[in-house]
Amino acid sequence: MKLYSTNNLKHIVDLKTAVLKGLPDDNGLYMPISIPSLPSSFITNIKDYSLAEIGYKVCKTLFDGYIDASNLQGIIERSITFPAPLVPLNEKMGVLELFHGPSMAFKDFGARFMAQLMGHFNKDEDELLTILVATSGDTGGAVAAGFLNTPGIEVVILYPSGKVSDIQEMQLTTLGGNIRALEVAGTFDDCQTLVKQAFLDKELTQRKRLASANSINIARLIPQSFYYFEAYKQLQDHSLDTVFSIPSGNFGNLTAGVLAQKMGLPVSKFLAATNVNDIIPNYLKTGEYTPRPSKRTVSNAMDVGDPSNYKRLADIFSKEGSTWNNMKDMLKGYAYTDAQTTAGVKDIYDRFGYMMDPHGAIGFLALEEYTQGKDVNGVILETAHYAKFKDTMDSTLGFSTDTPERLQELLGKKKVAKQIGVSYGEFVKEL
Ligand SMILES: *Cc1c(COP(=O)(O)O)cnc(C)c1O
């Protein structure tokens, strides 16, 4: 399997390099040279396949023999270990629950698969591999859990101080072992900038083997395509058009959906649903991509002012004609304030008895706004369990929502994090 950089189509690498490097030196993002189609019988017979079998078939097609069958089987079996059920709200709308993994957010899929793939590619190396990851909330916990105790690999997590929930903070500061947390006195964008700077720092990359675990790593994206097929498999009526509504921040999840579509999944629209950090909805409206500093919201995992996967989306949709026209044919943008988001949480609970976290609620609002009167299969990606946002849930619903046992255990543990400022000098001293 070969990939290129979105900044230079002639910069071509194999999958191992793309996964271990994470980011090309030219500051682009890696993309597969070709996105092969699955056989049409795969879609027709999809009900016969488990989620892990779907994952295996997607990878087999995409990797095209790059990883042998038995290693690939092992990677899938060890990473795809929990389900992605589609829970109907009514006949037209379903919630794809992506929170059944260890950190209770969809990022477990990407993080576990990436950890397995990196472990596979790293197994013959002597030197320690350092994974750098900036998190706006959920990435850190998923990556920490995914890599915990992987031999030959250490993980350094950067998170914005005071801008993640208590549970999120505990998930990334309490594991110990090969996992270290840096609490940065800044925003998520500051954390992301520090990580990007580290990869461009020649002195550092000469003395340390670095890899990235953000949604910019192609290994994160690939497994996120599996559950779009899994959702389709669980739909009752395949004669209707299918619309996915995706609460988005860095747009890795949405890009993975487009990847699934390119491989043959029948999808009629993707809804790019954001909070007030509406860079992509704004681009879809105006044709201008204008990054802005992110604003803090109740859906904090989507507080992103310069979504990194925009480059991949622009690349995918640039193939023929105008990128903007192609993109707005397939993606519809929607953005909501915190007041609308919490009203959505309440509305979903009142009408369907379903507890949806603030991120998922944004997906719900977008789907409702889009579908008015349309006869489609609507699928909302529920990106995290509501218990991770207990304060917002409780104040919105007016009662104390329950906390699953595995999150409760976390709150009793001791936080270990090193506090640093936003300067690169301070960060690099820790490496
Ligand atoms: C990370 C995250 C998102 C945003 O996903 P992207 O792939 O970055 O768009 C949405 N919801 C939750 C709960 C998340 O953790």
C-alpha cells in the first residue's frame, strides 16, 4: 500500500512509514494513492459479516497484501474487541453507539488499531518509539488505553489545562507505566502546534524516534471506516438513501466515512455537524476556508479552530472540477450554540427516553434539520458516552445521571501530570 502527501503528490511512502511518521515533512497529510472498491458482493452480503470481519475485509482490500493475512487477522482481533450497535430512536433515525470501548468514545477504535499496527511495524526496532499526542478531550484517554504496556513504545500526551472534563483528565493522567501526561497552560490548538513543531524539529527527531497518534495519523482513520459499514449492515431498509450525521472537530470521523463511501458504501449525504467552531460549515457556505482560534463549548472534544483533516477532505474532493462544489454536493454543514446543544439533549431525552451526550446531540440536531420530511435512513454517530459529560447532562436534564462503574473507579485514582507553558522550549525539555 502506497500513500502520498497532500502537499506533494510525488512524495510517496509505504504504509509503515506513513504510520510511524504520522506526518510528512512537508506539513501535508498522508493519503492512499488509490482507494480501491470492495467487491459489490461485500455490500450485498454485509449482514453475514461481523464487525471484525468487516474490518478485515476493508483492510485486506486497502492494504492489498502489504500485511500478510495472519498478522492482519491478529491486528484486527486485538483491536476490534467491542461492538458498535445501531440503536433506533424511531423508524427513520438511529444512533450508532461508538462508546463501548475502554475510554467510552469512538476514538478507541482508531487508537487501538493504531497501537496494534505500530506495534507490528515496530517489533524489530531496538530504539524506543515516542508517541506524541495532543488531545482536546477524548483522544488522550483512548490512546493511553490503546498503548498501555506496549513494549518499545512510550506515549506523551498534551492536554489543555482546565479545558477537558474531570473524567477525561483522569483517563489520561492515571495509567502510569509507559504513559505520561503534560498539562499545557493553553488551548488545544496550542497543544497541537507544539506537537506539529516537534515533528519539524530536526535536532529532536535525530535523537528520538517520534510518531504521532492524533487523528492526522492514517492508522487512526482506517478503522473508523469499519463502523460506517457496520451501521449500514444494521439498517432495516436498504432501499432508502442513507445519511450519516457526524459531530465533528478535526473531521477524522467524517473523512473516514468518505473513505468508506469511496470503497463502495452507499451513502447519500454526510452532515458535518459542529458547535460554534464552525470552520467547515462556514467553508461549505462560502467557499472560503478561514481558521479561527477555537472557542470553548459544552461539546469540548469538537473545540477545534483549524480542523486538520480539512486537507484530506479537500484532497479527496479535488479530483475532478471545483473542490468546493464537489464537497458541498456530498457534505452539508450545520453548527449549533451551547444553548441549542443542551436543548437538543433535553429534547432527545423527552421524546425518545435516550440519553445522548452533547456531541451526539449536535449530530441529532443536524439530522433533524436536514431530514425534515425526507424519507431516509438517518444515522447519528454517538461519539462518546454521556457519563463523560456528567455536569452538562445533570444540569440539562435536572437529575443526577448515572455513572458506569468503570468511570467511577477512575475518579478515585491519583492524577499524575507535569504542568508546562505553551512555549516550545518548555515542551521539548520534557522529551
Ligand atoms: C474527537 C471527538 C469528536 C470529533 O471527532 P473528529 O474526528 O475530530 O471530527 C466528536 N465527539 C467526541 C466525543 C470526540 O471525542
